[in-house]
Amino acid sequence: MLSRLGWLLLALGLTSLMAPSRLLAQENKIMEPGTTYHGIRDYREVMPGVLYRGGANNGRGPLRKEQLEALCEAGFGTAVYLYRTGFAGPSTVQCSKGSLRYTTEGWEGKGRAAVDQQIYDIIQTKDKPIFIHCWNGIHATGAVAATALMQFCNISPQEAVAYWKVGIAPRVQYPSVIRSIESFQRNPELQLTPEQQKQFCPQFQPAMQSRR
């Protein structure tokens, strides 16, 4: 039988890469998880209706205007670049679904805390979801997603590290990033209710004892 960790990886890894996102409208099937759209690569759902992740795939820089417009049309209200390289400053793009605000935050320390605060505010106010990205959608973005799942969905450090490693070759599973995940401390002021966790956290089977 699968352990809790096994079920978690199934829910957070395979499901997020293969199943259509609950956020996106039927006509936007090109933006299903795991696809590349207007240079947005490795798109994945993290917390349904709240948090999504990916990469820019345009070199060492932020998203382009057409990529931001695609996210806006997909229903996002905020996009966050987790580096600062090439970032010209906060901006807002308009689309038929409304608008999207594009900002930057660091992926460690205060930057990670700021992203968690935005996630919490989105849940409390029922606002549009947030898209976080780095260059390739794996290292920094995965780390912020992993600790967000620790903060809001109560997964363990071991589970968070295992989640981060999905899709990352062993030779680039950097110890410094692993340590940053393992040492993450939850903010008690950003706790979700059990009802909110049931609605917004990925679902996986309860822990099960392996048969001998």
C-alpha cells in the first residue's frame, strides 16, 4: 500500500501535471498543467483555485507582455516573479477577464513570507488566484510552492522536500534549497481553517500501513 508520502506525490505531482486545472475555462485547454503556452513552461496547479506555478522559458528574465495577457485571460489576478533579474518594475495588464498585477518578490525570507501573505489574503477575500514563476519553473518556484503547502496544508518538511524534487534531476537537487525548505517555520497568523484546507489543499489518501 502507498504511504502518505506516496499518495502526496501522486496528488501533487502526477495529478497536477496531467489533470485539467479547475481554474481554467474549457476553452483554455492549451493552458492545462504540464503544457507550454506563450513561453510559460511547466505549468502546475499547487492549491486549487489559489496557487499555480511555472517558468518563463525566455532566458534569464521575467514574463513578457503576451505571457501576462495569457495568464490574465486564464483568470489570474496576480503574477509574481521570484527573481529580480531584468524586472522593470510592477505593472498591470488588461484583458477581457479584467486585469492582472505583475510584481516581484524574492524566493527566500521576506519574499517567501510576502507570497504566503498574498496566498492567505486571496483565500480570505475569495480573490483571483496567483501565479508564481522563476526561469524554468522548478527550483525557486518549487521551493516557494513546497513551503506554501507546509504553511497552509500542514505537510511535513519531508513531504515538502519530496514534492520539490519532482521533475528535478538529482545532480541539481541543491542542498541549500533543501535546507531552506526543511528549516521553514509556519506563520501562526496565516493558519487556514479545516474547512478552508479541505477546499484549497490538494487531496491525498490518509497514511496507510504497508503490509508485511
